[in-house]
Amino acid sequence: MAPQEDRASTRPVLVANGESDRMVPSENTLDLAARLPRGELVPLDPDAGHGGIFQYHDEFVTRARAFLEAQPDD
């Protein structure tokens, strides 16, 4: 998302990416998580590529479930 298009979401957002992702630079992931008021970053695994959530699915699912369970019901 380019800064001029930044329409910050008020919803909680879990941001995940692999540190070795060749398609989405880590800087973009860090920037996105920082610009979202309720963004939460899944730590970038140094060995994870673009499919990091699949490479490390047990860890990701545990983190994603905790994130979702912590959200209030709307």
C-alpha cells in the first residue's frame, strides 16, 4: 500500500511474511505493520520464504489462533 493510499484500518490486522521472501521485501512487511494502528507483526523467520505461513504452519497457526481469540466479539 503506497503512503498516499494509506487508509488505516481500524480493525486488528495480523501481518506475516518470511524474512527470505523474494516476492515481498521484508521492509514492506515491517512498514505495513507499523502503519496499521492495530497491526500486529508475526516475527519474521529468517528461513521462511514467500510461503512462510506454510513452511512454519504449526507456529503460525498457534500465533494466528491466539490473535483471533484475543479479539473482542463484534
